[in-house]
Amino acid sequence: NHTFYWNSMCPNGGGAPTGKIEAAINESFGSFDKFKEEFTAAAVGHFGSGWAWLVQGEDSKLRGVQTHDAGNPLTDKMKPILTCDVWEHAYYVDFRNDRPAYVKAFFETINW
């Protein structure tokens, strides 16, 4: 999960996606803003340690899901597209226990 997480980010990332991923997000969520809202809610609202994911289901639609601890959506036949680590170790040094600020900063680094 951590390798996938690191590859989900880049130094000059962030902003709205373009191309095929933009079209897929708009089709599945209605808009990038709606996706961002749902993904943020999943990440911030996750109880305890785990991950927030953007995945492609077997029906080819994108959705946001959470996994606990070291869970991975591959075990549920979903294809991971993006992940955000919501284990406390991912954000505590920089954000203390302000997970919403961490998720906001994560969106500014996404490697679309």
C-alpha cells in the first residue's frame, strides 16, 4: 500500500485531473468537486488506521472506499487508482491530529 501511496503523489501534482481519469471521475461522481468531497469524507471519517481509495469496480465505475489497517481493495476485486494513507504516522508530524488539513494537502500533491 505504501508504494502505491507514494506513487499517487508528485512534487508538482494536484489540481483537477484531465483526460480519461477526468471523464471517468465526472461519469462516476458527477464532477471532480463531488469526488473530492466524497473522497475527503471517506479519508477524514475513517475510524482508526487505514486507507482511503479511489477504485474501479468490476462494473468499471469509480468509487471511493476505505480499508482498515493493511487492507487493499485488490482483495475485493477492485482496481486501485489512488490512495491516501490515513494511518496517524502519515500526518502526525506535520499536521498533529488535524486529518482534514492533511487530506487537503494530499489533494495538492496528487499525481494524476
